[in-house]
Amino acid sequence: MNADTASDGASVELAHAEDFAQWRRLISESFVPLQVERGPGPFIGSMRSLSLDGVRVSSLHTSAGKVLRTQKLAACADRAYYKLSLQLSGSAILVQDGREALLRPGDFTVYDSSRAYTIASDLAYHSLVLMFPRDMLDLPVRRVATVTGTPISGQSGLGKLVGSFLHGIAGNFDALRGPRGTRLVHNLLDLVGTALAERLDLDPQDTPSAHRSLATRARTFIESNLGDSTLSPDEVAGAHFVSTRHLQNVFREEGTTISAWIRERRLERCRRDLADPVYASSSVSSIAARWGFPDAAHFSRVFKTAYGESPSEYRARQ
């Protein structure tokens, strides 16, 4: 493997496996631990990757075969990730939770590393894969779990917009290097989240309910008011003319609480700004205050609890 390193430290890693055993190791080291089985035909294995702010973008050329994320492997993970696969050439089938996504060029799907999945193809193919922590997506995990492993067409609507963005990245990794790279990656994740939200609303087997509609409006309100350090469950409930108890129950149905959601979204916004070169001259405390953490010491504690290192340590690594 070799790396083409830019002046800002970001690098594009280029890897060409000489044999299947090397490819099998490379796949697990680049993503999450996986079982890889070789298919018929001549062996092909090459990858181009770049990591930015916790998001790994990889372009893979691989021969026929199967990749398995077993439940045993998933259970051993210390952090959950979403992965997005865009089919660039050839075709592949991804299966998760009994749902099957047949991916043809232009199609993509999102799947979850915390649960078992399989990707299989009878012929060589080329794909673009994004892997990112689940908490970087502004959607409830339980809701996303209902659409993982389903294909999203790149021929129309938001799917076409996301697919075009991904195709652009696949053809020009250099666009992700430098200060603009972090912003481009986060813009892309915002688009992916919007496409998934649309899929959730349009799924005919999942009729919109009053609770889901209320949760969506409440999350939008929270996102618009994260900088208000006084934002509370009572204020969110009052803004939607419901009792705090009722809104808490709605959030519990989605596996969280109002306070936890506010904290997680504030932390994610702070983490983004700490990694963004645009805010390099801003102090950690000013970034924290911008997103509703006026107490710098408290912010440092909750950030370290969430991400395993202090804000300053995290920023120094970027």
C-alpha cells in the first residue's frame, strides 16, 4: 500500500492486493472485521481510500465473491457504524435483516455494522463505500433500522442527487483533500440523511403516525435551537403544544430521551466544528458555547465521555 499525502496531512491510500489472502486482510482492516470468500474467475483486489473526520471513503475494485459480517463479529464491536455502498459497475446483492438489495450501477443502500449482513456478487464489480459512526446521522437508529438493506435508485429524486454527488467523489478523490474536504463530507452525510428520511416517510408498509410526525417536528425544532443553552424538554414540548410527559414517551419509542437527543446533537455539532479548519482560530470554549455548552469544564467532561478523548485531544488529531 502507498499513500499520496497532501500538504494538510490528508492522504489518499492506494492499495493493490497481490493475492486473495492479502485482500481479505485489507478488507477487514479498512472497515470492520469481516469474513471474505473468494468467488470464481481471476482475482482482482484494489482500493483507494481517504479518511476525514471519522468518515472513511473507499473506492473498491474486486472480483466475484462474498463478504460476511456475522452476528458474532458484530457483537464484538465497540462502536456502531453505518455503511453506504454505491454500485459503480457490475452488480451485487446486499442482505441485512432479511431484506435484500440488488444493486445495479447508480443504485446504493445503507446498512448497519452492528447487525449481520452479506454482500455477494458472481462477477467482478466496482463500488464506492462510505463508513461513518451512526451518531453522525441525524435520524433515530430504530427508524433507520427499518430501511437498512433496501435499495435506493439513483435514477430519480433525492437518490439521483445523492448518487451524482457520490459519483463525483468516486471520480475525483482530490476534491476531498484540504479544508473543503470536511465540509463536503458533512454535506454528503446531510444529503444521505435527507434521502433516508424521505424513504422512511414514503415506505408504504410504514404509514406515518401522529407520534412519528411529532418526533420529526420536535427534532427539527431542537436542531434549530441547539445554540440556546436553556433549551429544555419543557420548552420543546411547549413549542409543540403537548405535555413534556407525552413527548418523552414519543422519544422513548424511538430509543432515546429529549435531553439525550439534545446533548448528542450538540456534541456532534461541536465535534464537526473542532475538525473544521474554518474554525481553527476559535477556542474550544467558544465552539462549545456556540452549541449550548456555556460551561467549558462540563463540556470537556461530556465530550470525553462520548468520544473517549478531550476536545483538545480530538482537535489535535485532525
